[in-house]
Amino acid sequence: MGSFLIFLAAGGLYLLAIIIFLAGSALCGLLQTMNQLILFRALQGIGGDAMMINSFAIIGDEEEFFQADDEREARQMEKSFVKNSKD
């Protein structure tokens, strides 16, 4: 039960990260000055970084929710997304 609560906490933080990212995106659409653009893009970056960190936590920490093969496959997919996003 304890690890399930950890899983829910990580999922809740992931949802919060999505909300922060979406709020930053919406605010970028409403900007009126260049300083607001810088601030709102920074907010997007914080939300995006939090999503990446929490995805590693969700995949890596929950061994009872992922079998060894599933975890390995999930990590490989995640690494390929990160690698392809840098190109």
C-alpha cells in the first residue's frame, strides 16, 4: 500500500507539472511585452522539466507496477524521446 501512495504522489506531481506547463503556454498567448514572454517561457520550462523528472520517478520507482521487461522498454522509449528531441 505504501508504494501505491508514492505512485499516486508522483502522478499528482506529474499532473501539477502539466498544469504549470499549460498555464505558461496559455499566458504566452496573452502576452503584451517581451518581459512577459521571458517570464512565461520560463514558467513553461519549469513545467516541462518537472514533467521529465516525474516521468523518470514514475517509471523507475514503481517496480511492482512494471515488470522488468516493461520497465526496460519504458526506459528505452523515454531515452529515445529525449535523444530525438535534442536533434
